[in-house]
Amino acid sequence: MPKILVPIDDSPTCRKTIDQIIAHRQRFPEQLTLLHVIDDQLAWRMIPDFQREMVHENALRAGKALLARKAVKLVDVGFQVTEILESGAPRQLIPQIANAGNYELLVIGRHSGSGEIRDVLFGSVANYVLHHVTCPVLLF
């Protein structure tokens, strides 16, 4: 069975991506891997040192809950789901995990409305991932 990685977050784009996977479930294998990366690169610099552990624990709990919610949706229609939770920069970790795990397909949604200028200057996570993974990418 092909290994498929689906990076997720709590955005409307991710909800649409999960809905599309469900709508086309006969085209996907039964086993999917969901990946959520807690982006701790910028916002954490603003948090006082004595609160970082508490904030990190809360972020982990929220990340686990998000993975569980998305997994339940997929399990309810017959998928088997593996969940991965990581902390770091999503644009760096998603390709690293996809390449190291020898995934055969990565399914990701592209955030709409983030602004063309922002995407030109900084690039979207989906665009960065598209150019740094060794497997094919299905972009929603």
C-alpha cells in the first residue's frame, strides 16, 4: 500500500482538503498519516521564559486534539489513520518527515487569501513543501 502523508492545521483549507479526501476515498488507500506541526518559531520569542513550558504543553494538547478530530472524521468513513505531532517550522519539518519516511504522496491544501504579495515575498508553506519533497504532491 502506498504511504500517504497529509499535513494538517485548523484552517478552512485543511477542512476542505479532508472533505476532498473523504469525497474521493475510493482513490486513496485505507492507511493515511496525518501530520500536525506546532509552529514554535516566531510567536514563542515573545513569551517570557518562565511561561514557555506551560505554553508548549498547551500547544501539544491542542495539537493532539486537532489530530484526533481530523482522524475521527477519516476513521468514520473507513480509513486507518496514523498521527504524528511535531514542533518546529512547518515549512522545514513537513518535507523532512515526508522524505525521511519515504512517503509516496503528500496531500496538502494551499491557503487562499493569504495575499499574493506575501506569497511572493515569503512563499506559502504549500509552495515550499512542493519544491522540497521527493514524492508527488496533490495540492488542494
